[in-house]
Amino acid sequence: MRISENRLEGTGEWILEKEKYRNWESSSVSMLLLLRGTRKSLHASFAAWAIVLTPIHLAGAGKTYIASRVIDLFLSDRTPGGFAYFYCNRAEENRRNPEEIVNALVQQLAQTSGGNKLLKPVVDIYEGRQKEGQKASRLGWTESQKLLVQLTDIYPRTTIFIDALDEVDPTMRFKLLNALKDVVKRSTSVVKFFTTARMDTDILINLESFPRVELQPDDNISDINRFVENSIQSAIDDGRLLHGDVPIDLKLEICDILRYRSKGM
């Protein structure tokens, strides 16, 4: 299930109007855009209401939902080029390991438009292994890094999204950060990275030379309002809040309190 299936309609539209995003999207040179949060997530602000406010469709006011909005935009774009994305998650081992992440990106970029054939750099590796009598084992770290550069060279433009860099294993995160910088540096084609992260020092230091968009409390006010109103109304309709018997003035007061507690991102 894609993240976008849990994103409320209209969430994250504001990022598409940000000047830095538009410059990144339209640029004819390789670059990385870092979308970083400046405050705790919206959902974390609602911990006391977690039982009541568990809507069928979650908010989509955090960085992941904003990233999913941009990813969906690119998924619907038919412009020729390479495209790959990855959602990191510290709770899942294969989603916090740099080698797994890069392998996943390679797998996406290695497929032809029909999805039933692999591009030449990948085929060459496995054919070479067969000639040497090796088994078709998974790619090693060096092979994956090399392939990532080679595959981006094939496309006139490649766009890669990595959400939640801060959730990658901190003891190995430098490997992924170096791999991203290496692709931008070595690829002969245009490569655009869009990443999201919290303000972890190592991430900011490693990516300090790249443009970034910082989430500010006022940026996602409409997203927050949409989430709060949808969640409260859903809880009322389902009878999870005061058995559904909530006067309009109390509903408005609850919404106001939650908006205040969220304080943006």
C-alpha cells in the first residue's frame, strides 16, 4: 500500500509552490534538495488523543506525506527519464540499512519501461558472474554503488526520492550519504535527489552544500487544519468521541486546542 493512500486530499500542495522546490525541479544540472522538519511531527502532538483520533485515513501533514505528494506527481509524469523512490523506516531492518536502500533504487532504475527486461549494466554483471561460475547472488555494496551511477548515465534525467534519511541506522548512515553525493558528482547525466530528514547533525553537515527547504510552522497550516477537522468529525461519526454526542461549540473548541498544540511541524 502506498503512503499516498493514507494522505488526505490536498495535503502537501504548498511544497509545489516553494521557490527552492521549483528551482530544483526545473534545473538542468544535478542537485539534491533536502526537505527538513523544524519541529516535532503533527501526530506526536496528539498523543493524548491517540485512541479517539485514529482515523481511517491519516493526516499527511508530516514530511513523509509531503514527500508522497511529490512522488505521486512524478509517478503520473510521462516525461522520459529514470525514477526511483524509497521510504526509510527505523522500525524495519531492511528500511534502515544503506545497502538495502541502494539495492532497491538500483532495482527500480534497472527495469525497462515495460518492466520485463533489465538494462545492460545489470545484465552485464550477472552474465559476467555466470562466465566465472559464480552464483547469481545479491549485489554487493560496491556493485550497487557502481550500478547506481551507470544506470543514471543511461537516462537523460534521473529523479530519486529518499524519505526520512534520519531513520537510517546512524552507525551506517554515512555510507548512504556518501553514495548520494557520489552519484551527483560522477553521473554524466542530470540527477535530482529529493530527500527528507530531521535535523540530525551528520545529515546536515554532509548535505550542507545542497539547497534545502525547511518546513516552517506556517507552511502546513492548511494541512493541519484539514487533519484536525477530518479526525474530529470522523471520531464523532464513528461514536469514538463522547459516543458521537458532541455539541458544535465543543467540537470547535477541541479543534482549536489541537491546532494550538500542534505548533506546525
